[in-house]
Amino acid sequence: MAKGTIKVNNERCKGCEYCVLYCPQKIMGMSEGLNSKGYHFSVLIDEAKCTGCAICGRVCPDMAIEVYRYI
């Protein structure tokens, strides 16, 4: 089974929550902290369950998510 991880650019994220909504594994969430623009940014909650499907990166309107997939 493929595994993956993501890296969120906290300063680019405006907290739209599309990645949280569309993640098929339901492992994305929003931070309690704020970025310099005052937005809660997205975070990966459970890296062990990430498959690297890249849906979060595709739906992000700000291109704030980099997806890494490995087998």
C-alpha cells in the first residue's frame, strides 16, 4: 500500500478548509494557531494514514500543499 505525507505552507494557506472537506482519509484539520495574515492553516493530523493521493493539493486554491508519495 502506498504511503505519503504532505507539507503545508502555513503562510500561503487562507483556511478555506477544502483540503479538510475533500480528504478521503479524513486526516486533515485546521490549526489552533494563526499565520501572519490571521488565518488558521491546515495541518495533517495523522501521517500514518496518508496515502499520498494528492487530492488535498489539487483542491487547494492557493497551492499551499506539497504532496509526497512513496511506496
